[in-house]
Amino acid sequence: KGLRGKEHRRAPRIPSQFSQEERVAMKETLKGAIQIPTVSFSPEELNTTALAEFGEYIHKVFPTVFKTSFIRHEAVGEYSHLFTVQGSDPSLQPYMLLAHIDVVPAPDEGWDVPPFSGLESDGFIYGRGTLDNKNSLMAILQALELLLIRNYIPRRSFFIALGHDEEVSGVNGAQKISALLQARGIQLAFIVDEGSFILDGFIPNLQKPFAMVSVSEKGAINLMLQVNMTPGHSSAPPKETSIGILAAAVSRLEQTPMPNMFGGGPLKMALQQLANEFPFPANIVLSNLWLFQPLVSRLMERNYITNALVRTTTALTMFNAGVKVNVIPPVAQATINFRIHPAQTVQEVLKLAKDIVADDRIQFHVLNAFDPLPVSPSDDQALGYQLLRQTIQSVFPEVNIVAPGTCIGNTDSRHYTNLTTGIYRFNPIYLQPQSFSSIHGINEKISVQAYETQVKFIFEFIQNADADPRPVPHLHEL
Ligand SMILES: CCCCCCCC/C=C\CCCCCCCC(=O)N[C@@H](CC(N)=O)C(=O)O
Ligand SMILES: [Zn+2]
Ligand SMILES: [Zn+2]
């Protein structure tokens, strides 16, 4: 099973061992990246000063990457970066590694240390971007820098694309890089981006962590609902106001969840793969989903994270109305963020939402929307998936299961479906529910050891992508 082929490599393998000096330097370099507040507030409001500074910073801390003759660097959309690493064997199809420079805002409140301090405490580096996603960005460039210093010459060409506006759509970064590569006629073997982790403690009764490689991601709709009513004096209010009508409508949406779509796709596959990791009777239940599917789908709804995997979610995120305390407001607006389950489409969700609202006075404005992303292959012949599996196996030998999944958030990789059918979202990091809450939340942090392991992972991954295909045994066969 696995990728079959001749077992011979062209270049000697470079061990993924780093000196004490290199290890200190790599964590200090990450801290420096965290200290640059590359915050995206909205598509129109980015911290461009910080983004420009970040460009200068990576030049300074990764000098070998920038001076190597077979690496071309281009700035795209002003602040995004595209690196083309020309491999020595043009017969091998290139791949691409993605990460993003921007971060979501982080007000100081609630943090143990200021969010842009990059302070180290108890073996952890704190700060916005330590998990999302400067860790990946810095680890990719750091691993490449270290390989180049060791005179490594890649066989397979690859690209590194670093978007600057991922948190607010990716239209000026990832989308432009994608168009540029398409204009150059590039087709990629696969892409690796953020979006999933080695999950630890997300499923009750599952003691051991497992690696989830997301092979798809949910779609999304930002829907604005609006009610217009005649304004007037608040001393003689009408029976219903724009605020009352809209509040009732959004409450109906919140109280009426979209249907549970458990039953197909990556999640069912993952649970079946995980079945034997559970104690009795969960192992029997998960091995016999043909019988227990209704029970499992109900259990998945109990927790807000697993609930997000089985249905289109409805999140009320903005509500605006009113201009003065004694004026009946003419307009009320609310925005709802739907994340669409892979088994549904934008049109289906809009129809369901209209039926739930069931009020002609409410106008629907779709601000932006896209369908769920196609499911990338995860079979024995899927190069990107198998390379990830092989590298997980060698860097995290204690992890028994690598399973395909669906990313509940969105990533820059969604802009690259024109270049490849193999899009994999995976961060080589252990994630617990508490660290999941810190992403876009407070006290986001990464352990120094986890960051070093991420560098090691990419250092090995690049070399694995250059090795001749070789059989990859299934982990449970070991
Ligand atoms: C049986 C399996 C249990 C699985 C539990 C799932 C735990 C979830 C783990 C990881 C999900 C982390 C998602 C991170 C990627 C999100 C990236 C992001 O923040 N994107 C933004 C901006 C955008 N590009 O649209 C977003 O709003 O989604
Ligand atoms: Zn991210
Ligand atoms: Zn994010």
C-alpha cells in the first residue's frame, strides 16, 4: 500500500538536528515576528506600516533565502510574498506551502502579557499570531534557511506564498498570487496550508491525540438582513419597530439550527478510522455507523466544536439600529455569518434562512458567499496527503492515527483551487480545546519546543517531497 516506486534518493538526507545556537536564534526570530503588529481590521483597514516592516524583517532574519540564486522573491499586492524555489529536477511537479502574515486584532484586556510583546514565560512564547499563523510562516522560512545553510539543493520545485490579508478575505494577497501563477501556466501537485492540528482532548473518551489533515473546508455566507420602517416620535410608538421585527427574525434563525448533515464525507471516515482508539462501547458504536449513525450524529451536536462539523452554523455577529433615544429608528440591520457544511450549498442555505425568517418585511442582502471547498484526495496515491502522513509518522511517532477532516474555518488555500485538486490544511502542532480558544482569543501562545518541532517538520517535509516515492505503510499496520 502507499506510494509505490523505486527506493533510491539522489541527495543524501540532512538530519533534522539543530545546534543550541540555532535553536536560540530561531525562537528569538519568532518573537521578533510577533512584535510586529500586522493587524487586519477589515479589507480596507490593514496596518500597512507593520506589513511593510514585516517584509524588511524577513529579509533581515533569513538572508540566505533572499540571496540564493535558485530562489526568486516577488512582492505581490504590495505586502504579500511569493518565493519560487527552482528545483534541480524539472520533471517533478511543484508544490506550494502557504502561511499568512496578518493577524486579528488583540486588545490588551485579558492577556497575561501584552499581545504584541512576544514575551517568553514558562517555556511558551506569547502573542497574537503564535498559533495563527506566524508560527507556520516563520517555520517555513526558518526550515528553508537552515536547509540552504547546509547546502541543500531541492529536487522538486516549490512555492512559498505568504498572504497579507487572509484574516479579511485574501483578495489582495492569495487571490493575486493565484492569478499570477495561473497566468504563468503553473499547475501544482498539492498545497499545504494552516487549518488543522494534532487534536488532543476534543472528543470525549478518546484518550490519545490524533492528526487531522483537513481535505476540505466549509463554505460561508455573510448575510445582512435589513428592515426599513417609517421613523417617528418615540412617545407614540407603532406596534412593531424595525428593531423588534429584526430582533425576532434573527432570534428565529438562532433558535432554528440548520439540519444535521452527518453521514458522509471526511468526518465519517475519520470516526471510523478512530473507532479502535475508543474504549468499549464507543469502539463498537463507531465501527457500526450503519446502525448507530443517528445516535452518533446526536452526540456530535452536544459540543459546540463537534456541532460545527455536522451542520451549517448560524452566528449572529453584528446588529446596528437606532440614532437617538427618542426616535423610532428608520432602519435596523443585522449580519449573520453562516459556515456551510460540505453537503450543502449557498443557495440551499439561503432558501432555508428565508423559510425560517418567513417575513416579507425583511430584506436579504448577501454581502459575500462561497460554496464549501472540494474534497481533496486522501488515498494511497495522493502525494500531498501521503507526504504529510509520512512526515507526521517520523516527527510524531507517538501519534497513531492520521485522519482526513473538514476545516471549520476558512483559509487562504480556498483561492488556489484553480492550481491543484490537492489542498491539505495541517499545522504540525498539538492543539487542546483551550489553545483552540486562544486562536482569535486571549493568551495565544506556542511552546518553544512546539515551534522547534514545527521547524523540524518542515525541514523533513521538504526533503521527503524530494525523495523518490516509497511505500508508506498504514500506521495501524506497524
Ligand atoms: C472528530 C474531529 C473533532 C474535530 C475538532 C475540530 C477542532 C478544530 C480544530 C482546528 C480548527 C482551526 C481552524 C483554524 C483555521 C481558521 C483560519 C481563520 O481564522 N480564518 C478566518 C478568516 C478567513 N480566511 O475567512 C475565518 O473567519 O475563518
Ligand atoms: Zn490563520
Ligand atoms: Zn485567523
